[in-house]
Amino acid sequence: MTKKQWFNWHSLSGVWFGLILFFICWTGAFATISYELDWLFDSKVRAQPQAHNVSLGEAYQKVQTQFPNAQIGIAFSSGEPYFAHDFVVRFKGKPWQHVYVDPVNGEVTGATSFLNIQRFFRDFHMHFFGIFDSIVSYYLVLIFALPLCFSTVSAVYLYQGWWKKWLQLSWNGDSRAKLASLHKFSGVWSLWFAVIISLTSIWYLYEFVRMDLVDGKTAFTDVGNFAINPIAELEAQNTQPLSIVTLEKIAQNARPDLDIRAMRFSGGYFYVEGQSDDILVRDRANKLYINPYSGEVVYNQTASSQGFYWRLSDTADPLHFGNFAGLWVKLAWFFCGIALSFLSLSGSYMYVKRQSKLRRKESQQGVKTSLLVSCCLLSLIGYYAYKTIMSYGVAGQAPNLPSGSLLFLSVWIIVTLAIISFWIKSLLCVCFTDTKSLYQLKTFS
């Protein structure tokens, strides 16, 4: 392709996919810091930033004692000293919810709906709240990895010598020239991030295709035939299982290098996962299955024991969300995600302005069509988002969110709608102004 063709395809990818890409990048940016947002707006999530006196296993036993009739799904420890232990719990006749335990004094600090800020942005970013209620929702998001990847590659080709232009930001010229300068400036600074997001998104798409069309395997080791190394399900026994604290000690003795981040029962086994000496892996890369009756370690998986493919699979998540080196890395991912969101909208606006200047009416018709399709899809997403959010409540009522979290999500929705409305209005103003100008020109002629 010629450079002009590269430019046209680069611009058209923004016109056709810009609005949905904006939503994916916009929600992804907030998803990277969603745990911290819950900490900020929900006091029950917070803990004193000091040494934890209560381990995750001891907190688990505390929840069992305080809520004997509750079903504990999984227990989390963030690894950061300022977060409380988090338990996903179901009480009889109610949906799943979070129960928090102070890791310093072991007191239950309270419970909230399973829907929190973190869940809101993860559900939005990963599968648009399960639109169409099927696996299609994941593919609907993942397929946008292709235009994102193409936009990144074409930008590198078009903006030659970009590595020399880190500080080139000009406010000269008209509004389009200023926007173009800011577009290039943002692109240069977030290019490395766009490459990471593009590659990890393509990897996710490949994993789903492989899983659905090739072998159906979703894990290296697990209880079930969906794992490469399946573990037979453990039958219940008449004897009492060992206490959670005892099982936790067995796991820690078997893996003294392991910082346990999660524990639950899976297929009859006591299961733990966490972080060890390996870098850039999600918690599930390191896990143990323990017979809760005998205390026998049935399987001990390390990140390096899985082989190259599954080791790479466990690296994708930390790279994609920046969850591997603390808050500052997450903030870098957040701001770069905001930059990608801006690039998605600004690129398509500049293209429309350029076509308007060149009097290309057929291109503007394509813009209107793409806007109509995108807005219809977003309306469906909004409908499914409402249904999903309401499903987290009790008896058809809205979920019980902390007032701070509810206020933040409300403001976020209003700001997001304002950005989209302003962008759509700007595009349509350009299109209709140009159409009017063409009509007046023909009339004058």
C-alpha cells in the first residue's frame, strides 16, 4: 500500500470503530485502578498500613465462625498492607456479596454487594456486561483487538521518526491543527502502551479461539477435563476436614516461597494460589491442591513448571492491566489508557474535518452510518448493563452500594455520556455544515 492508502485506512479504522474502542479503552483505564477506587470510596475495604496479624486462613475461620450458614466462595488477600481481606460469600436466599475482615485485628468490618467499582469496570471492559448473554459478548470485545493493532502499526509507519518527537506539541494553526498536534503527541507517549495492549488483546482473542474451536482447555492444571493436567474430583469423606488454619500452614510449609493471595475449596480439595519469585504472572500461576482430610499435597504447581505457553498465558493479565509492580505502575497504565481513549475519538474527528475540507460527501455518509450502528450497540450495552446491575440486588432491588461508590459511578456515567454526546455533536456539526455548504454552492452555481 502507498502511504496515502495507509493513512486512509488508519483514519477509517478510527471512524468505523472509534466510539466502541473509546469505551473499551476508557473502561479499561479505570479497571486498572478499580481496586484502589473501591479502597478510596468504601471504608470497609481499607486496613491500617501495618503488619498483618491475621492471616487469610485465620480470617477465613473467623468468617466461618461468625456466619456458620453462609457459603464462602473464595477468599482474597491483595498483598498490599492497606487492603482488608476480601471474602465472596453467599447468605441463604441472597446473591453473592463481599465480606471484609480487618487483617490487623481480625474483625469483620462489614459486607457490600458483589457489584462494586472493580466488578463494574471489569464486567464493562471484558464483555460489555454479557451482552446477548453468551460467549459472543467476549468476542465482541476481543475482535476490536484487530483494529487497535492495525491502528498502532499504521501509526508507526505513518509517523516516521516518532522517537525524535517526544516534545513536539504545537498550538499554532486552527482547531484541527492543534488537535492533530495533540493527537500525535499523545500517540508518541502512549505508543509503547498501545503495543502492549494490542499484543495482549490479540493473545486473548487467540486463547478464546483455541479454547472454543481446538481443544477446550482453559488451564494447565485443575479439577476437570478442561485442564491439560486434570485432577480427579475428591469425594466427600465421613471424617471431619482439617481446620482452614491447619491447611494454610500445610500449604505454607509446602511452599515457603509462596505469598498466598487466594484460597477456596475446588473439586473437594483445599486450593490456594499466590505470588512467588516469578515475575509478571497472575496469582493462579502458582497453586496447590491439598486433600483437606489427610493434609496431603495432591498437586503443587509453579509458574515455571507449566511450560512456555501457559507461562505466557499467565503473563498476559499483569501486562494488560499493569498489576505487577504496585500503584505507580497502575497509574501509568491508567493515564496511558486515557490517552488511547482520546486517540480513538480525536482521530476520527480529524478525519471528518479533513473530508469536510475536501468536500467528500460520501465519506461523511459513512460517518453517519457508523455512528448509527455504534449508538445502537451502545444502547444494547446500556440495557444489558442495567439488567446485570439489578441482578446483583435482592428481590429485584438495586444493589446496596456504599454511598461513595454510588456517587463515583454516577459521576463517571454522566461524564462519559457528556464526552460521547459532545463528540457525536461535533462530528454531526461538521457533516451537516458541509452538506449545507454544498447545497448553497450548488444553488449559487
